[in-house]
Amino acid sequence: MKVTIDHSVCTGHGMCYANAPEVFVDDEQGYGQVAGGGVVADRLAESARRGARSCPERAISVVERSDQ
Ligand code: SF4
């Protein structure tokens, strides 16, 4: 699956990496990043969705198929 963060709306609340640290990390300014460059293993799908749901800015998109 593919996970992206719209950095134009991410405000660095940190909810994504607090709730799903296996998928999301913070950069040096506290903004969210997707670990591994955005391609997330299927076994981490639920964590990716949990992180996306926790984002107050709805900045995170989860695309189930990695070829999309
Ligand atoms: S929870 Fe949303 S706004 Fe906060 S750091 Fe993560 S992507 Fe950015």
C-alpha cells in the first residue's frame, strides 16, 4: 500500500507518529513523514489507517494498492 502526507496541510501535531510509530516518523521540525518513502507493507495496513484517522488535518492518504 501507498501512504502519503500532504505537506501543504500538515501542521506537525504529531498524532500520526504518536499513534502509529511503525509507519510514521517525525522530521527535524516535528512534521510527519512516512517511514520507508511511502510504500508500506500490508502487515502494517491497520497501523497506517490508524495514523491517518488520527491526523486532525486529514493530511494523510492511504491507497490500498501499491501500484496506484
Ligand atoms: S498528524 Fe497530520 S498534521 Fe500531525 S504531523 Fe501527522 S500528518 Fe502532520
